[in-house]
Amino acid sequence: MKWVLVAAFISLLPVASAVKLQLSLSESVDVTEGENVTLPCSFSSPSTVSSGLYITWLTMPTGYIIYDSLLGNLRLGIAEFAGDREKGNCSLRLLNVAKTLCAVFKCDVLCTNCGTNNWKAERKVKLNVTAAAPRS
């Protein structure tokens, strides 16, 4: 009887379950030089942890930060955050894309309320920039 009561008591305690953080991002995105393009990216996370989510976009392999959810857009005129963190959207819009723009971008999502497992997700996307047609 004693063990049954202990088991019943333990089953009533709140369970701290780890939230599995998953990130969805295309492997590559095509754009014509001079146009704007959105790098569509989304993450899975219940609304209960939205306050502990931090999003960073970087260029690869340099690790130059383009966007940081704590600091905002760090490269005004080149990129802007196009997502909605509350809805699981962490997309980045690149503005007036130049042929010389870095070809690989990485999105990092950090969840401070997701427990010890699966607290960080990262994915890379390759940007394929084609030259604009010559104007006549």
C-alpha cells in the first residue's frame, strides 16, 4: 500500500518534459541579382516557450551576424527579419541582392526553456544568385 501511495503521489507531480526544437529551412534559394528574396525558415516550438527563443542569422563560413533577435537587424539595407517568432517563423529577407553576397546563410534558434535536450537547432541555406539580364 505504501508503494502505491508513493507512485500515485509521483504521478501527480508536474513533469518537466523537454521540448524537441526542430528547424525547417530549404537547402537552397534562387534569386536574380538586384531583387529581394526571403529565406523561408520555420521552427517548431509550443507557445509556452516563445519567450525563451533566440534567433540568429549568420553568413557562412565567416560567421558574420546579419540578424540577432536580441539586437535586431544588424545589416540595415541588406537584410531584415521577415518572421514572426510567436508563430514559429524565423524567415530572413535579403534586399537588393548583389552577386557578391555571401552564398551560404545559417539560421540558429536557441530555446532556453526547452530543457537540457534539443535546446538548439541550426540549418544552412545556399543562396544561388543569377546575373540580371542586361538592359537594352
